[in-house]
Amino acid sequence: MNKPAPKSVISLVSALVILLAAGVLSLVLVRNLPAVSISEDTGSEVAVPAAVQQVVCPGMPGGDAKAWVQGASATGAAAVSDTSGRVLERGVAASVGKSGLKLQAKPVAGKNVAIVGYVSGSGKEGENGFYADRCTAPTNRAYFLTPGTTTGNASTLHLVNPAGAPVTARIQIWTEQGPLRAKVTQKIPGKGSASLMLDGQAPGFTRLGVLVEAGGAGVASWVNTTLATGAQKAGAVHVSPLAAPANQVLIPAAKITGKASLRVLNPSPTVATLQVSLMNAKGETPVSSPKKLQVARGAIFDIPLGGVKDGVAAVKLRSNQPVVAAVFGEETFAGKGTLAVYPSAAASTSGAVLVNEQAANLAFVSNRSQKIILTSTNKTQEIAVKAGQVSQVKLENGVWQWQSESDCFIGQLVGDPSDAFRTIGIGKAVREVAAISVQVNP
């Protein structure tokens, strides 16, 4: 009689059978899959078909804001229309309500169109102030820092969804004491909008931070706040999305006065240790402090900036933890006091901007000395940016694109740099929008 095979032999034979079957199945699958060319290191890029591009020009507190917008394609100017199909007249400002203005542009010659422009306005009486922001495409994540929800202040988070499908947003709120435990869920209908009263969610705080996370095609978002000192109205302020948390945060241009401060949100679970400096055309000056500059985990902290380098300056923040920051400064507009918020900018190597008389100045800041090439129709301009300094350039009217050798930070100044102005971000270069591709990893 034959002896039964040991269990170890049976297990080995079973494993071999499974491996052989898997190999045959793999060959069959590979044979039936389409051939894909993939790089060994970075994968391959697959072109995405051109589509209608959508942007939203944010609404301002005053309610009577105007938007200056132009379409730009790889072959020249392109038409931009509102949701009713009405084509915007080139060079003529469009009215923007408090819920914003939704715009779109169809592809030209099989390429996507970049919609470049900005919105600005001013308020009167209880909404006194000057406001500006750029028109942007919806995003899936946006951070904000707001003036707070002390008695009399009213802060509203606006959410706009220009796409046809509904979107759900989850909203995280931080205060100077830390994050709120629960996130708020807000549904935004297709081609619709929604709003959230922040003072109803976190009343009585002097500083608020907000993160909006949206699914699908994302949403356009901003915060408008009316200010008060007790029962006395104190103007209004518009807050645009800030650069995502990073170890280096830079505000390209802000008006620094005796009461200006750098507001910092630390969303990380570890204490953040900071170093702050101010820059202008003459160089960089550190902000000194008798104590180590630190922000507790999940908290918001203000750092005074007055008296270091007053005037128009860039603000640079370095941190051992990723943080979010913006400059807050009191100012006088139309003879009354109000508040200005100057946003941080993300680092980039190219972009596009619409320039007119009100928004002719750009500010560049870089960690290394380099040259910036700016081009418009039949025009080219080159500027030298020195490390640790602010390089400001004034341009003629038109759509300008810029290209740098390495990462730099750029802001567009809307208004009068010698008086009241706001710094807004810069959109993507036309070539970036015209041919969008997705990277397929190996």
C-alpha cells in the first residue's frame, strides 16, 4: 500500500497549480488589453479632449461689483459668455451680484480656452470698503482666514457650482481655540449656489479658519464679512481662497501699517514654529519677537507686523509645519475705517493675467535670482527678480502671460498701490489650459 503524501508536499503542489493558473490568466489579460506606452520613471501623459471651460467671478459685499474678463486661446482672443449664452463685449465690464457671475468659453480649434479676468467693487454705509478678487474655476479644496464672529460681525461663506451635477461640500472650521469637532455638510445644486453663515456655526470668536472640500467638479467659494464694533458698523471685507498649507507661505504684496498683522492657521497636529520677514525692493528684514513665534496645533495666531517695514511689502513665513496665512490690516477708505485682507499665493512658473488701468501692477518674489519673461500681443518684456526682494512691474493693457526659470510667487495689485489696493492671484497660462493632459503611472 502506498503511503499518503505528506501535507507539505500537497501544499507545494497546490501553490504551483495556482501560480501557473495566474500566469496563464495574466497572459490572456495582457493579450486583450490595448497597448499603452508608459515611461519607466514618470508614466505617460494622455491628452484630455477639449471641453467648455467654466469660471466664477466672486460676489463682493457691496453688491454692485464689476468684472473685467477676456477669453484667450492658442490662436488669439476667444468669446466668453454667461450662462444665458450672452457673449461678453470685450473691454466692457460685466455686472456681478452678491452670488457671483458664472462664465464659460467653448473650445477653439480643438483647444481649451483660458478665461482671464478679475472683479472689483466698493461698498457704502455699513459695507464700506474696497474689494477685488480674480475669476476662477471651481476647485476641490479651498482655505480661508476670516475676521472672526465677535458681536456685530456677520461672515458668510458662499459656494457656487457652475456644473450640471450637484456637489456636496464638507466644511471644517477652526478658531483661535482649535478646530470645531464636527464638519458641516452643505449640498450645492447643479448650476446653483448655497451659503453658510459662519457666525451661526462658531459665534463669538475673534479669528476663524475655514476649509472647503468639495467632490465632483468642485465649487467656487469665497467669504464676505460685514464688520462691527459692538453696535457700530465698521465696514466690510472680502476674503479670497488662500494658498494650501505649506512650510513656506508668501503674500506677494500687502499694505503694512502700524496695525497690520499676519494671521496664521496651523491645521497640523503638531505645534508650528515660525520665522517671519518682510521684503521690498531694497531687501528682506526679519520680524523680531521677544518670544519664540509658535502656533498651537489646530489654532490660529496673529503676529504684529507694524513698525518693521511699513508701506507696500511682501511677507514671507517659514514654518516647521505646513500652515496657512494672510495679512490683515486696518485702513481708511472713503473717509471711514475698514479692513483689508491680503492673500497668500501659490508658487508657480507661469501664468496669465488681464491688465487694465485699475490693475496694471504685478509683484514678483522669488527665493532665487532669475529672469521673468512677459509676453502679450506683439509685446515682450523681461524683468530681473533678485532673491529676497520684491520686483514690481507696470504693464500696458491686454492679456499678459509670464514664464519663469523656477518657482516664484506673483500677485496682481488692483487699485491704487499708493492708497487702497487689493492683491489677487494669477490664473494658469493659456498653453496650460489649452492642452490639458493626465499622467498615467506605471
